[in-house]
Amino acid sequence: MAGVRDLHSLPKAHLHLHFTGSMRHQTLLELAERDGIHLPDALVSEWPPQLTAADEKGWFRFQRLYDVARSVLRTEDDVRRLVREAAEDDAADGGRWLEIQVDPSGYAARFGGITAFTDLVLDAVRDAGERTGVGIAVVIAANRTRHPLDARTLARLATQYVDRGVVGFGLSNDERRGSTQDFGPAFEIAARAGLLLAPHGGELRGPEHIRTCLDALHAQRLGHGVRAAEDPDLLARIVDAGVALEVCPVSNVALGVYSDLTSVPLPTLLAAGATVALGADDPLLFGSRLAGQYATMRAAHDLSDETLAELARMSFRASRAPDDVRKRAEADIDAWLAAARA
């Protein structure tokens, strides 16, 4: 094993983390108990849950657990706690920059509408950043199981917060649902405002859907994108275009995309020259946070410290972090690697 240095001290940017999915398990239990919310065994005694997304039934179960978890967020303080703890957990894992993804329409009914909820999240982000020292930005994501007109509404919302903490626009949920092309107009709205375009693609569906994300949505970063490894021509196109891949190894295995961590094709992506940023996706449901993604890939593929350091550098290059944050992080990554060599 080439790795000799603690991965928690390696500076990282975290680019694939969903809002409710970032919640600590203990926080979920405490908030549910406070309000008398019954949680399924999969979120209590059988946590982390046994999941699969091989078919619609499996995805429905995953989504149901996510929706139950979201239901425990009842107050503004709950939202602030979630964001603060996500930042604290990233800081403990070496995180310097976090781009947290949220669909405001999923919380609008309880928090006064999509604008009021977005204001609340951005205020919580500013407070958490000041408390933890982690730089935090927001990616507003539409839900592909809802009507494309809803996505346009969210895209217009996102454009109102450019330079106020929103850096990107995404498209999430089961990529086998809906028609990706129909969301093109929403991404055009986001593109005109200079927002990063980061739809999910290339996890539950293969290379053909990645092509659709590139052609119809003009993706600049792909949520997952890991299955580009199945098509060398597509992978070469991604590399040439500089499209980054937000690879989430533990969730890939948990959802049945790959049978085990050694099957996650990270070495293939890196050998082709792809920009890869490792992410935790939904730690609440998958039981593994940011540093865990690096640790599992180190163990599964015998990654050297040099490769791990390059993965960390790529996470910042793929981010919308300010230049000063990137430069400090890159210098500290170099120092981490130098200490590892020593």
C-alpha cells in the first residue's frame, strides 16, 4: 500500500452533496424523537439501509427514505443545524470548499416558498462558513420527476442569486425518469446567467444518457458520470471538453451500479485524463462521508499518495471556489504530499 498519510488532513473540495442527505444520523434521530415522527427501521436499527436502484421499486424505496428524512426538518433552526453540521463534518474530513445541492421546491410548503427557503439556506451557509472556515456555495437543482416548467422556475430563481452564494444549476432524481431534453430550456436560462451546469447523468443510465446531458443540457460537470468508462470515445470527448465527473464510489455500490468498490472504474477514468472530484452524495443513506470516499478508493485500487493528492487538486479545479481558496488549498495539498514523502 502506497498511502502513508492521514486522508483527513488532505485538503479537499466537496462537489456532490445533497442537502437532506448530508444530515447526521444522530440529528435525524433527535429531530424525529422531538416531533414524534416514526422512522422506518432502515433509518434506525438497520442503518445504514440496504439499498438498490436496479429497478423502479428499489429507487422508490430509496426516495421514500429520503422523503422521510426530509420531513424531520420543521424549523429554521433545523435547517441551520443541518448546514452547520454538514460544514463541520466536511471540515473534519479535510474539506475546505463545499458546494451543497438543494431543490428548494421540496421544502417550499413548510418554509414559505422557494424564495424564502433559498434565503434561509444562504443565510445558514454564510453562518456555517464563518463558524467552520469552510467555504460553502449552493447548487440549485431541479427534480426530473417534476414538470420541466418547474425546472425553469428554479433556474430563474437561481439566476437571482448569482454572486449571492448560488454557483450552479443541476438536475437530480432517478435519471431513468422523464425526458432529459425537455429540461434544456431551464439549463439555457441558467447558462445565460453564468451558472455552472451540473446535471446528474451516467450512474443509473449509461453512456447514451451522458451524451444527452452533454448535447441537450451542455453539462460542464456531471453528477456521477462514472459510466463514461464504458465508452472510450465518449470518455475522450469528456476529457477534451474539460467536463468534470463527480464520482461517488460508496453510493455507486450501495445502489447496485457496481458490485463492489474494486469495480468502480476510477483508474480507467484517471488513465484517460478525466477530471474527477470524489463526493459522498448522501451520507445519511450511504453511511460514508467525504474522507471515506478517498479511503475506499485508496484501499480498492491501491492508490498512491500522489494520485490521492491529484484527486484533491482536481476537486478544486472543478469547483467554483474563489482563486484565493484554491491557491491556499493547492499549497497545502503540496505540503501534505511532501510530508507523505518524508
